[in-house]
Amino acid sequence: MRRILFNVLLIILAFTIQNCIFPLLPFLSATPNLLLILTFSFGFIHGKEAGMYYGLLAGLLMDLFYSGPFGFYTLIFIFMGYVNGICTRYYYEDYITLPLIMSVLNELAYNFYIYVFRFLIRQKLRIGFYFINLVLPEIIFTVVTTLLFYRVFLIMNRHLEEIEKRGDSTIV
């Protein structure tokens, strides 16, 4: 229960930082997608069901605060949480290569989803411009942020597991 509450608070904090603080920094041409990092990190660490739940929460936050059809962001975040949760059994948690590769792939899928359903439908066909000026800087920032935060999430998760184990052993 502690872990779930802590992770929900972490998602709310990441949403707040991503949407209230990062846009105010003048040197950032694009902002890292912290909600995407949290969703796929929780998917990797906890599995596909937890990844879907955290993706649901992240997507609902995005849908509530941005215009457009409700469920637009929720759908992509749930999908990413599920796919990254499937990848749990194919990697060892301490290696950073698969999370970095999945960070790039998730960011590409997220931005392609936005391009198709926000721009392509309105016949804005300049995908090269969109990729060079928006997607590429965001991918770079997200990967660098993943390098910094993924280990922190892993360490916090292990610490919370130890606290839960100590709490369970004192009850029995």
C-alpha cells in the first residue's frame, strides 16, 4: 500500500514538474516526458498490470489538463505500460540498455501517435519538420533524463520492498 501511494504521488509530482516547471526553463527547446519515463519504468519494475494502472493514472492526468478527446493520452499510456510490462521477463533490472532502448521506442511511438491523430488527420504532412524540431530534441532529453532517474526509481523500489518485507516479518 505504501508503494502504491508513493508511486501515485511520484506520478503527480512528475506531472507537475513536466507541465509547470519545465516550460519555464528558457534553455530547454523541448522537455523530457517524465510521465512516459515513470510509466515504462513502473511497467519494467512491477509488470504489465502495474504498468497499465500507472499508465492509466498518467494518461488521465494528461487528458484532464489538455484539450481534445478524453482518453487520447490514456490509451497510449496504458498501451506503453502494458508493452513495457511484458518486457519485464526479458531483462535484468540492473542493466540500463533495454530501458534506454525502450525509452527511445516509447518516445517515438508516443510522438508518432500524436502526429497521426493531431496533425496528419488535419492534413499537416510535414513529418520531417515535426521530427527534427519537436521529436528529436524530446527524445534526447527523455533519454538523458531516463539515464538519471531510472536508477533512482529502481533504488527507491528496492527500498520500499525492504520496508514491506520488514513490516511483514514483524506481523508474523
